[in-house]
Amino acid sequence: MHGYGPTPQQQTTSRPSSGTLTTVRVILVTVTVLSCGLLGWVAMLRLAFVTRKPRDWVLLAVVIVLNAALFAFIMGTPDDPDDMSDAAALFMMVWIIGLLAGVITYYLYTEIRHYSSLGSPAPYSAPGHPAPLPYQQPPVHHQHPGPQQSRHQGPQLNPYTAPTPPPTPAPAPRRLDQVRAELDELSDYLRKENNGNREGEGR
């Protein structure tokens, strides 16, 4: 049986407001671009803390290694740009552009997808008070009509059909015997009258 006590609340990751997320993304992307990708690990560090996935931690380590290698390559180039070969300049440019595009694209895509899966931010609720349970309607038991109830229910009349006249009761047998006796008396009386008239004519 399910009780009406407070259910244990599941710990869910709170989603910041859309304005806060947009501000943080703009700041991190700007820092990555202005540093020519050398600070791209900052965006990846935030992403690893937000998602807490091993893949993002591994990519953070990869970005840190690439940034360190890029910094060492820049420090190894001559101070005068004219002394740098075209191949070295092209290699460094491709490295910076690839690092910028990879970090910014992956950071924005993964973070937006992560917060989209969490849904909209939950409204503020006071701590320590469990949410009220929805009203549970008691089950309705349908009672089937018993034999006594169905016995008292008469036939339902259709209001659209014309009422049939009640059948005429058949005459009782006593009534027939009485009528027959009266007819016999009447015939005897007529017979006597006829006999009396004939005797009077014969005289």
C-alpha cells in the first residue's frame, strides 16, 4: 500500500537562468579568442565541471597540452617576424585557428545540449517543506443491479409509440347461464300465450 507520507526528494542539478548562461558563454568565448586559443582550457574546465563526464576531463587535458605546445612553439620563433619562415607562420596560424574553432564549437554545443536536457529552471520553493501530493480520488465501485432491483423495474414504455387499447374482459360463465335462463323463460311465456290464443279462437 502506498502511504501519504512525504516522498524522498531526488537531487537534481539546478539550471541557471538563461541570462546568466549567455553572459558566461560570451565571456569565455571572448577570453579564448583574445588569447589566440592559449586560454581555451578555461572554457573546457568549466564544461568539465558542468557535465562531470570523463570525456570532457580528457578533452580538457588534451587542450592544456596543445596550449602548452603552442606557447612553446611561439616562444621558439624569432622575435623579428621577418626572420620567421612562411611554413612556420602558416603552421602556427593553422594551429591557432584549429584550436579556436575546436574549443569554441565543442564548448558551446555541449553546454547548450547539457542544459537543454535539464529543461527549464525550476521555480523557487521554500526548503524543508515537501511538495503537496496530488489529490487522489477514491475508487468508484460500480454496483450491479441485483435480482430484487431488476424484478421491481417494469418494462420501459416508448413515448413515441401509440398506446394499445386494453383487452376487453371475457364475459363470465354465470352471466351466460343467466341470459340463457331468461331466454328460456321468455320462450315458455310466448309459447303459453300462443296456446291461450288458439284455445280462445277455437271456442
